[in-house]
Amino acid sequence: MSCLSRNDIKVTVKILNSGNLLARATVILFECWEIHGWRVMKSTKMHPDFQENIWIQAPCFKTTNSEGEKVWKEVVYITEKATWKLIHGMIYDKYCIAKNSKDGLESLPSKSTNSTSEEVNPDEIPF
């Protein structure tokens, strides 16, 4: 069980499609704490939960470890696995909605002023 619920978290996503960077996300906790800089990236490996070659990265910066190697250090680290999975899942859900909407795949009801409605008698429907 997660320390946070879906009601505690809001996610916004902006599609970028810039090289390996697919999108940027902002995670908002309790409508008062915003964490910018989440990234949705292309991956060479299949994500075990999303079944897509995708990787979600928390905000991070490049630094050098004690051996002198360049490494990425996360600015935001979620210690509880259930909360980590919840936030990643919500980012992925918003990413899919934004991607499909941008690609024109999300169907929205049309607001036609000349719409005609057809009345159907349920008794006339063949089974």
C-alpha cells in the first residue's frame, strides 16, 4: 500500500519528441508541492509494467562518484516502492493520453451544429 493515493497526486505532461526525450512531466503533491524535471525517455529495454521500450527518470544531475566516474544522481528519491510505482504509473498514463491526443488518436465528441439525430425503435432492431 502506498503512502500517497491518486487523489494526493496530479501529473502534467508536455510531449517533446526530442531525440531520446519523449516528454517532460511535473508531479504535484497535495496541490502545493511541484516537482519539475521528470523525463519520459526512449529505452533499449522493455519496461516490465508498461510493456513498451520506455524509461521514466526522476529529476537528476550529472556528477562524479568517488572513483571519478560520471554518474547521474537523482534529486528526488522515493523510498517506498508502492509510491514509486504509483507515481511512475500516473506519469505513464498522462504521457499516453498526451501522446495519443497529440497524434489525433484520442476521440473527442464533435460539436456539430447541424447534427441530426435518428430515432430508433428498439423493437425494430434485429437479433
